[in-house]
Amino acid sequence: MAPVCITRKVRFAAAHYFYLPEYSEAENFQQFGKSANRHGHGHNYEVEVAVEGELNPETGMVINLTQLKSLLNEEVVEPLDFKNLNQEVPFFKDRLPSLESLVLYIWNRLEPRLNARHLKLIWVKIAEDDDLYATYFGEAINAPNFENAP
């Protein structure tokens, strides 16, 4: 039987800012505008993940949807919800919490857990607004900065 893909959404709220310590205050504001304000600003993020696998012949499911939701809560919502990403999430202590970095962070948390269940993570999408999002389709991540994301 051909594999089937299932998609699930979760949401979390978090604050962040963009500020590079090697830049001056003026350079940070020139580069990042209001987002350089170190008091931060918040977003209501929406994360979608697509998971592929063989249908269980008994249940007709790729994965129990309650288990998938629980996994997303453990690996995405709990570590990020109501956090200042720069200050409270170790992964972002030394990198900007851009959408691009967030999508890789989430991929690296989910992919090994799903792989252990013989499921394939097809893509992760994170949106901070209706018209601004990043999608990652799982090309090999070889950059040491993103391995073993906490």
C-alpha cells in the first residue's frame, strides 16, 4: 500500500527580537528596524507538520492523531509557548530567532522522534502572520549549528 501523508497544526505565542552583539545599536536598528528593540515583540505562531507513513491495517491511520498532537505539544508548544525565545530557549542564545531558524529548530526536534516510529517528516511550516511564513522540506541538515538542537 502506498504511504499516506497527514498534516497537523499547533499554535504557540512567543516573543523575540533581532539584535547582533557585534553590531552597534545604530547598525542593529538599521538592519532590523523595530525588531532590534531588546524588549522584544510577540507573535502568535502557527506550526503545521506533514507526516508520511504506511497505514496501520487495523486502525487505518498513519499515526494516532492524539499521539501526534502530544508529540507536537512536547517538542514545539511546551519549549516555546509564552517564552522570550532569545532569553529562555537555549538554542536561540547565540542565533537570531528568525522564522528560518525556528523552522529548522522544530524540524530537528521532530524528525528523530518520528523517524523512531518509522514515520517520515515531509515538511514543517511556521507562520507568524497570514502573509509571512517559512517552510522546510527536510534537505539534509549538515550545519553543526543545527545538530542536536535542545
